[in-house]
Amino acid sequence: MNRVIGRAGEIPWRLPEDFKWFKELTTGGIVLMGRKTFESLPKALPNRTNVVFTRGARRLAADGEFVAKCGCKPLVGHWAARLGKGGFQLGFERLGPGEVWLVRGVRQFLDALARHRVKREVFVIGGAQIYERLLPRCTDLYLSLVFREVEGDAFFPEFDRWFSDRYEVVRKTADFEVRHYRKRRE
């Protein structure tokens, strides 16, 4: 309730029902996250394409420990030039679940998503810096509100200027509720 989303690189609570809901929502989609968020996971999220924004894409792709966490060789390089081309080239619709893309240019990646009209759902899953940059471009916000105050060092940004004050509660337990906000109409 105090907008805390992390403490020392971890989520400062364990709510299995919230994790279950998150898995149901994002399975089959493309999940966008920062490097620190990816590193906080035990492994790449299965049945989703994991896109990790990082300034050190090539360094991480050569890091054996990082590659082991990915479960496969992460894709890095000139992905924008290969999108939408035939043959062996990559396309957003042909990305396999469990693949990990290391992407340096956030704006370029999002522009490519828009240009290629991706049919899969795209989810921004953290951390604080990524939320700050991408919330203005999001159409929907699913926000888990945890019913306790926790200490932390990472906070969810203010979002009121982009999203309506009205929301729908899509999941509620004694420990948390998930609120669905929609982008404000201009």
C-alpha cells in the first residue's frame, strides 16, 4: 500500500495466489523487464518470451551463469533489422516460449512492436525504472495491491496521470487484490 515493489533485489512478500494469477495472465505473451528483474527470477519465465532491457547485452550473453539461468542461448544483436523477414530471420510471432531476448534500445524495441502489429499480448513486469519509462505507453495496468506496509528500496511510480481513477477488481484475497486500470482518454 506504500508502492513498495522490491527490497534488495527481491519481492518483499510471498503471495502464491498472486504469483498464480500473474502466471495465468502472462502465459503465452511477451514479458518485458529490466536486467535486475530478470536476475531476481530463479529462471526465465516459461511459456513466455522474456525480453530483458540492458545496456550490457553482449556481456550478459557471454556470461555462463546468466546463460544458464536463461535455459537457452539468449538472442542479442541486430534484431530490428531481422524482424518481418522470411526464411531463417526472426519475427515477433515466431518467437518461441521460453526464449530470452537481450535488448539495449527500449524505444526502438517498442517502435518495432507497434510497426509489426504483434498479435501476442505484451506485459511490462518490472522493475521500477522500466515501469517509469513504459507506463505512458501502456493501455492497461494490472496492479496487485498488497494489504500490508513493507520496507523496500524499489517503488512503483505514480501512474494517475496516465490511467483512469476508476478500476475493476479482478482478483481479491485476504492478503491482496488485483486492480485493472485503463488508460485515460485524451
